[in-house]
Amino acid sequence: MATTSELAIPVPIQGRAAGQLLDLEWLVANGIGGYASSTVLGANTRRYHALLCAALRPPGGRTALLAKVDEELAADDGVALLGVNEYADGTIYPRGDWLLQSFDLELGLPRWRYAWKGRVLEKRVFMPHGFNQVYLRYRLLAGEPCTLRVNCFATARDMHAVIRGTVGWRFHVAQTGGVVALRATATAPELRLVCSPGGAFRLAGDWYWDYHYRRERERGLEDAEDYNHVGWFEFEVERGREAWFTAWSGPRSPLAATPALEAERARRHALPERSGADDPLSARLVLAADTFVVAETADEPATGIIAGYHWFERWGRDTFISLPGLLLETGRSADARSVLRHWFDQRQDGLLPSNFAADGAPSYDSVDASLWAFTALERYLATTGDADLLQELLPALREVCARYRAGTGHGIVADPVDGLLRTGRPDMQTTWMDAKVDGCVITPREGKPIEVNALWLRALHLLAAWGADPGLEQEFRRAAALFARRFWSSEHGYFFDVFDGPGGDDASLRPNQVIACALLADLGVIPEDQLRAVLDVTDRALLTPPGLRTLAPDDRAYAGRCSGDQRARDNAYHQGTVWPWLLGPYCDLARHLGVPEERLARLLRTALRALDEYGLGQVGEIFDGDPPHSPRGCVAQAWSVAELFRAWRALPAALRAADDA
């Protein structure tokens, strides 16, 4: 079992320029959709960064309220500014990075130490689970007493937006019984602040202009914003005495900072223990997994999985692909049960939601979300043996299958000729390769996509095995007998990505055939020589250190960098960009074919270096297809963490524990 000391992960900062440290981001989530996030230096580089982004309609309605704080230390021997900001003209000020002594993540929670004239100040940021609340706690670890000022910068906006201030606009501030209540406008959500005994709040109200968001500029989006300096908290700090303040919207934890911190540390420490994590990487991945699991209130089981931070909501396929790694491998089977029931309750015309919007409204435009739910349920049953849930869901499972066979929305229907599943319209992206630019689907995949049909075959097989309809086994066998023959391209030596499309068969070399082979390898649907051919061509053309490319580099449509404005990024999103989650099915297939576990261990250790870059303690969404495979997209992605963890946990314990695996 990993110890607390093993879960205090230092981030090397000495000798690194400010620009490098601005590339390192931390994230703390509260279990109901809200979060706190910024960079190691405390300078916000995205519109999504905020010390309190509250989920006002849990787990949606995420609203930035407390943008940031900048601290100062003052004494007779001078003043030290600990903050860092980057402005639109390129100025970086103040330069608190010069005083930053260390930064680490302890149980996934960020901790800073600043050194100034013999003084060492420790700062922590954490959120109590289930509350839209953030704490900042300070302790003087060494040196003479001094005054600590914590300048608070507020905003009030949807997390996707930015605001610009005006000279005449001041936040309304009221102080009652030590609680400071802020509103940007009469209809804006209220932000409340309170500090530890002995501290005092001083009102300001001026605007700070033109904070620069370098990550938004890279993404071709609006990259400047103004913050309102509502005021500051002032404390006298000395060794052995803590100072803290907390910001919240809605109900808050009744605990002071230190009891609240210890409660959250205890909760986090129990997560690896509950999962049986027996090596440090497993323990870190369990903590990363916890970030994505959300409920509508703190008192109920999970109802969903946030697909990625900062900007994704709950997505169907992401939920079901992630469920085994995030919930089953972490010992959270009750949460998995709750998620499965919740999503099946939302079905419509045989389709489970493709996603829930920020306001909670479901959308239904995915062919594979419902089918991935079958595989998630299969793994849940293998883990728990929960026959009661299977019996409860069987009517819904039959309904999904019946609607797919008869035909449901978006051109989804089983072809009566071969039993394989057809999907899509020219204007609709129904598979996971779903990028769309100005109404144009980049990878339309209209026809019979290979991984969709592998999911369909597995669903038919599972329904027959679960006793839903004895005739489904015959239907499975009929379609399975044609699958490999129809999808195999003798000319190319691998599978078509899409068969029977409007323009014929698509021989683009993509990783979807790896997903299909992993799904069907144990059912005898695909001959062994074809499985090996797929693994070989994947190793040659698609495999990279952080994951699998979505298109082979020799394809004319290949894009080696996923950067630029939204049009450029969406055009590259599935045209060569590397996705870490694909290492999950890759390892499944490789293991089936007898690839040595030592090789898989080395591959996964390399991929898991992502825990120490970009989103610290997390695995991001995507990487460039071209070396050096720079990280892009979300800093924390659910299925990246989930599938790497699932693959990692499948390794022998001795390999996971070995430093040189």
C-alpha cells in the first residue's frame, strides 16, 4: 500500500523559467462538478482557471467566482510580492516565482513554500468534498513574524466566457458577522468569504486590466480578461499559528480550515486503500480517477463522470469507456451501479444520452454510447456478480437492441442482409471521431464503422448470454461469420475503418480496428493471423509513447499538430492526433496475442509520465501526432486516466512495483 509520503509528489521548479512553470497546471475537484485550478505560479493562463469555479446546478452550471489571489508578506525589513500574473503586453508581474522554494502535490492537493529573508511560508489549496467551497491555508514554518495580505480578485461568469470591467462597475460588498458577501450584479450568484480569527478584510473595489491567457491565444480564442480587486485579508502570521480564508457559494462545510483539510486528506488517503492499490503509480491514478466522479449532491452515489477538465460535461461514451477504470478498479462498485442505473433511465428510442449539457439537458446523437454501456455492464457484473441489477436492466437492454435492429435516429439500423450495423448521415457525426467544422463533418464515417460493429456484435452476444433472447445468439453468429471477411482488406493487410459507406470502403489506417480486435478477440470472431497483422501495423504506424495516432502519418489527410484556432484544431483532432485512452484496447489485444508483460509495463510507464507534466497528477486528453508529441486539449481526461489505469492494473504486481519495468 502506498504511504502518504509516497503520495507527496514534488514538482521540480528550480532552474526552470517562468514560461516553463506556466505550462504546469494543477486541478482540485469537489465531487459535484466544481473545481479550483491554476498554474504552479498562480498565474491564470486559461479562462477556465479559477480558485473557485462553482457548479451551481450540480454537476453542471460551472461558474467562475473567485478568479485568483495574490499574496504579499510585509515586515520592517521590506515587502515581498508572492503573486505572478501575465498581462496582454507581455509583462509578467509580480515575480513571485523568484521566491517560490518548492511545489508539490500531497494526496493530489497543491502545496507551495515561499522563502523570503529567512521566512518560509507554506500555502495549501483544497476543497471539501461535496461543497462549492475552496480553502486557502497559510502557515509560517520558519523565520520572524510578519504581516500576510491576501488580495482577492473576483469575477462572475460562465466558465467558458470572459468579462471586461468598466470604471464605474463595482462589485456590491456587504459584511455581516465577519462574512464578506460579494455580488457582481443584482442577479449574479453570491460569493462569500470568511477568514480565520484575528484576520481582517479591507475593501478595495478597483479593476485590474488585461490579464493574458496564453493557452487561449494558442487556441485562437479571446485571450484577455479583467478582474475586480474586491479587497484583501490581512493577518499577522507567526510560527505555530495558522491563517486561512475560505470562499464559497451556496452551502459550505461547517469546519475550520485545519479540520476540513484533515477530513479531505483522510478521504483521499482512503481511496487508494479501498482500491487495493499496491504501488505508488496505482495510488496516484486512483487519486486522479476521483477527480471525474460526480454526483448532484454530496449525500448520494455518483451519477456521472465528467469527461474532462476544464470544459467537458458528462458524455455517454466517455462514461462507459471510463467506468471500469475509474470505478471498478478503484473499488467503487456502488458508484458504478448508480451510474449505470442513472444513464439507462435516460434512454430515448433505444439511445442513451450522448451527453448532458451544462443545464442538465440530454442529447441523443451517438451510435456507440448505448453499446459501450453493454461492455461497462459486462465488466461490472464480472466484478460484482450483481444479478439484481442485470434483471433490473434487462428490459432496457432488450429495448436498445430492438431499436437498433429496427432502426432508430441518425441512420442507425442493422442491415437485414448481413446483420451489421449501419450509422450516420452526411451532416452527423455519431462515432467517437466526432469533430465538425462549420457544419462539415471531418471524419463522417457514414456506413458501417468497424469498432461500432464490434460493439454491436458483443452486445448481441452478451444479451444472448444473459438470457434476454435465445435467438440473439444465432443473430450474433450470422453477423460474426461475415465480420472479418467483410471488413478485411487483403490489399492493405488490415481492416477497413468503414465498410459499405456512400463512397465505398474506407481503408484509412486508424486505431478503430484495434478497439474492434480487442472487443472481439475472446469471441473467436477474428482469425489470429488478422489480429497479429493489426497489431503489427499499429506498432509500425500508430503507436507513439503517449498513445495511438488516429491516422497513419503517410495518409494525405494526416495532421501532425493539433494546434491553432478551433477550425485548425478540429481538422486535426482525429487526423493523426494521439489519444492515450487507446492504449487500453491496445494492451488488451497485445496481451491476448502473448506480447510480453515487460514490454507493456515499459510502454505504460512511459505513457504515465504525463502525470508529471501539463495537468499535474493527471493524464491529458491528446498529444500531437508528430514528435515531441506535445500535450494538447484538456489537462485531465477521464478515459485517459481510466484506460491507462485499467491496463496498468492488469500487469503482474511485481512489474508494477519494479522501478525499472
